[in-house]
Amino acid sequence: MEVKHAVGPYPSRRANGYIAIIDSVGPPKACPYNCVYCPIKGGGAKTTTTIKRLVSPDRVLRSFEQLMDGIGGGVRAVLVNGMGDPLLNEFFSEIVDSLAKVLKKRKLDAELWIKTSLQTHAVASRRLDLANVDRVYVVFDAGSSEDYATINEPHHGLKLSTLINYLKNLNEGGKIVAELSLVSIGELPLNWSRESLELIAISYRKAGVRKAVVRTIDRPPRLSGVRPAPEAALRRAAESLTEQGIEPLLLLEKPQFHYSEVVVPSTTDLYSLLLRRPMTITELRRSFRIPYSDLWGAIESLMNRGIVEEVVWRGKVFYRGITS
């Protein structure tokens, strides 16, 4: 099936509203990390730091224009992050510049965000142009080499210290926001023990981080044993960050609101969204505001084709796209 590279609307806790997601990487998945909590079913994808030509700017822009035509102007942000790290695409700067022009042309009041490991540029001391970007969310889940290796499963040779030094020397104009995902293995803390949180806060300070999103997972990860961290752990992390002079943004509540417009997705639209983010039927109903019967019919069709699977996680049924 055709895969679109702009999907949405998707409910976002950090935006407190809906966003569009731009995928300039896959399929297949490509990333310097293989995080234990990643919701994407990677199909055996290998980690990489090699920057090369992936999805072309024309394909991304065509998908984005089609998406905006279909969902209107109700999104609060456009997030460049899909099946891996967008900085792996040699066309990254061209894509971001083109997206910014489309937002301006359409007079959309939406910020442009990227989410990245930054390691593609850190290992090569490569300059990062952020002129047209409003926010850069950097995956930063550990304060020790041991936790880093366990939670992010980085590409061979990548070091946490490289990321810290790159951030410290990056002239980013206040656009960098660290993203801290706290998770458990079963009931045991993976990166939220008191010692782990203290090391994370110290590493943030060393890297010059001034703001951080503190979150846990809210949809099925690639590893079945990974669980969300308790709310108390998130609050403890926020306290540790505050003590180091870092402003935390706690993401505790899941969005319960509906998208502002009625959106009628094709089966391709639905598959392209579920390929990047597993969702429940209730979340999909809030996003698209069409009858449950129509949504279920589309999901059933995709499941019959073997490209969407049903995943039961923490008492809820999610639907996740898989590569054929």
C-alpha cells in the first residue's frame, strides 16, 4: 500500500491539542537509537548514523499539502519525526524550509518542531541550521553510560558524552528542549531510580539544557515488558531538574478533546498514521469525528490485508501499522 509522509491530526500532550506529523525517513525505520519504548514496529531495522538521501522533499511536500487540504488549519504544530531520526535525511534542511514556506503561505498559526537524537550531527560535529524551526526536542533519557545503553540501545560507538558536548556548544537560541521518557521494566525502574534522576539532571546542566519535557509512555512499546513509570517518578524527576536550574514540563494527562473539524480519512491515510503511532479506536474517533462503524470498517480492511495489527496493552486495544 502507498504510504503518505504527512499524517494527522494526532493528539499531542505537549501541544495540548492536535498536530501533524511529518515523516521524512521511512518506511523502513532508520534511527541512531533503538529505544526500548519506541512504539514503531521496526521489522528488524538496524541502527545507523549515516546521513543519506531518504524521502525526497517533493514527496514530503506533496503529502503535507494533501494533508492540509484534508484536515484544515486546526493543528497547533507540525512535528518532523516519524519512523526514525529526521536528521538522517540529507534533504532535512530543504524539507524544513519548504514546510515553513507552506505554513506561511497558508497563514497557519502552527509551530514547526523536530524531534531527534542529535547524534547524527554530534558524532561528526556537523552544523545544525535551526532558522525555520520553533522547537527541537532532543531524546535525552539517561545520565549515565549504563542507562544510555540500556534504554536507548544506541548505534555501535555512540556515546552519551558526545551528545552532551554537542549540546553544550550548540548555538540554538533557546529552541532546544530535552525530552525525558521515564519507563519501567515490569515494576522495576529503568531510568527513574533516585540515582538515575540525579545523574540525568546533572547531565542536563552540563549540556546547557534549560528546558525539558518529562513524560512516560502512553501506547504500546516495541518491547512487551516495558511499562510506564508512575506519576510519582515524573514528579521526582521534575524536582531534580528544578534543583539544577532546568525548567520541567510535566506531561501527565492524555488529551481528551476532539479535533475541531470533521476529517474523512482514506484507508491509506489511516494506515500511514497507524504506521507511525499506534492508536485506540476512541483516539481515532476523536481525531476524525466520523462514525465508529466507518472507522472500524477501515481498520478491519487493513487488518484483513495484514498491514495493521491489534495490540492489547494495559487493558486497552490499540491498532498498529506494520510494514508489509
